Amino acid sequence: MTALGRRTLRSGKEFSSFDLAVGPPVSPPQFFSVADCLKQRLEAQKITQILDEDVEIMPPCSLSLPPPSVPSPLPLPLTTTPPLPRMTSSRDLPANSSQSSSAPTNALDRKKKGSKRRKKEKREREAAESSDPTLKTIHQTHREAAEENVVNVGVNAAELPHTKRGWIGKILAQDGSEAPAVGPSTPPPGLGQHSYSQEEIDHLTGTEGFDYIVWLGEKTVPITDSHRHLFALLGGMPKDLVAWKVVTDGAAKMMADRAPHAHFTDEDWNHRRAHPDTPYPSISRGVSLGGGQLQPGELSNHPDNVTITDEMIAHEYFRRIVGFTNCKIVYSVPKPAHLS
């Protein structure tokens, strides 16, 4: 139990004792008259005449000249409700009070304006020091980090064979009336991964003139030619490798689950970039370069393939993969990215 001590004043003196004795009850007067009370109050105010008769209400025009026979009305006791207090506005307040209330707001506004001004000056200063003023600060940071891993090759990229510019048009209808021949609907066998052995890499390096670059797929590695022009880029991965693995594994599983419901032609079954031991099918979707026509066109696909690819394109996994790729293009080759 906690014992309560005796309370004292601030000066240290103790409280005086309280008389808790109950006194005798006070009884009200036996006779009470409202008229007597009112008369006593009127006598205290030196008013001796009480008018009980009705007062005649005069029209406004006759108020200026009241009849002499009618005595002037005596002031009656206050019985009406007092007027409500007037709401004060900011204009009625004194100048010092308005200034004191707005002082914190003005100080906060000045602080925000100063912060915005400093951020703007920092962006302008970084843009002036940057090699490409069109890039944002975050893009410039990623670009500088990628330049530490650049690989330079002794070849002029302008002399390499390349394809011609052009558009490929929509050759067949998309409603299925003129769709290409439908292939078998069995699960494609080439969806598995293929890994090159060290012997195969050494063979390609020694006989085909390839250079072996140790790349684990995480960092961004730009590849430049003899004139320091970027012509290839190993994109790498985002910093959040755990979440990125969830995205890539989910996209791979989504393609594997929907592949049995797709339709492939004999030409689609073996992609030209697949390894002979692990072939895989492919579906082209969207606008592609080639063909030589002057108008853009959409590639033709079977209606079932269109349904499957539409679902995958709208999914978060594929949107994140495409968004990461677009960001790589923006800070690696900003001029073509801005033109697109």
C-alpha cells in the first residue's frame, strides 16, 4: 500500500484544518411573494409608479410629437435576450495580432521557397557539369556507375554489317480468317535453360575469335567500339535481386503455363537463336523493323496467341521487366530514347 503524506503549500506551511461539522439547516421564509420582491427592487431603483395598463402603440409618424396627456413611459426591466456577441473578422483584429498569427506561416513559406530554390540550383549545377544535360540526376548516377565496367573492343561499329531501315506490315488478319497454319498444341520441349560449358566457351573463343567476358548478370556492362561509341549493352539487374528474381521466375512460369494453349507453326517451333540441344518456340508480337514498307504495321498472330500475349503484356511481371529495360535505354542512349 502507498501512504499519502500530508500536503503543504509551496512555502512549506501546512494546510489549516477544515471544519467538517454540519450546521443546522436553513429554512426558507414561510410566505414568499413575487410582487413584494419586485416592489422592493423597484424601490431600490427609486421607481414608485408601476403601470399595469396596456401601452398604446403609436404609428411611426406620431412618435416625434407624443400627446402631452400621455405620461412618458417608464423604463421597464430588462426582459429581452441580450444580443449575441459580434463575430470578429481578421480586419477587426489589431495589426500586431494578425502579424503574430501569420508569422509562423510566413516563416514556413520562406523555408519551403528556400528549399525549392536550393534544389533547383543543385539540379542546374549538376546539369551544367554533366556530359549530357538532358539526363536526370538519378540517370547520370547510374550512367557513371556503368562506365566503371565498360569494355572496349578494337573494332569500328560503323563497319559492322547491319540491317536496313524499314517497317514490316500486317500481312494477315488477326481475326483468324487468314491465320497461319496451326501447329500441334503439345507443350514445347525447348523452354528449359541451356548452359555452355567452359570447353564450349574456350572452343568458341579459340576458333571463332570471341572474347570471354566474365559477367554474372548483375552489373551493367557497356561495350564500346574503337571510337568509344556505345554499340552494345549488358543491362544487368536492379539492386533488389530478391524481388527481381520473383519477377523473372514469375514471368518464366507464366510463359510455361500458357505455352500449351498457344498455337505455333512449324517455323515458330525452332527459334534461330536457340541452342540445337534445347530448341524453344517463339511468337512475334507488335511492330517490327524490316520488309521495306514505308508505313508501320502490326505483325499477324493467331487469336489464341493474341489473347495469351495480351494477358502477359498487362501483367506486373512483364511491365517491370520492360520498364527496367526502358530505363537502361534512357540513360545509355538518351537521344534515341527521347526521339521515341
